Amino acid sequence: MVLTRNFKETIQARIERDPAFREGLLKEGVDCLLSGDVETGKAVLRDYINATVGFEELSTITKKSPKSLMRMFGPAGNPQAKNLFEIIGLLQKREGVHLQVRAVR
């Protein structure tokens, strides 16, 4: 079966029209990071950034080069906790949400 739309285009279109999906994607990325699945968390956050703020605008906000930010969230990226949490904080603020951690057994 042939897909008619690129996966990234489909995700971007859904993010633009569905605030709950957009917020869920941000939550999922952070949840993956917190559960130790760093590669998936970075990939989800990279998709979220590409579809919302974009690396150019994020670069302006963080005063870090867009290439550095893209590498940080790339497959081989190893962001420092300070940079990662700064960006997550900015994404939360831009999205208008405040994510909280709670213990679940």
C-alpha cells in the first residue's frame, strides 16, 4: 500500500490543528526521557520542535546555534542536562503547560 503523505507532513498537520495532540507529544517526549528511553525522547522532542517552534526560532530564544540544537536532539546527540531542561522549560512555557512528575507504582 502506498502512503499518500509523508509521515512528517502528517504529524506536522496534526500538530497544527490539534492542541491536545501537540501537548501529548511534548508530554510523551519528556516521559520517555524520564523513563530512561533517551533516544526516543530526543526523537519525539525533535519532531515536536520541528512542527512547532522550529530550530531557528529556538536558536534565537536560547542563544544557541540551530545546528547545535539539531545535533543535541539528533541520534548521536548527548545534551547536557542544563541545556535539555532549559529547552523543555521553554517548550512548556510556549505551549502554555506545566508538566509535573508524580510517582506511580
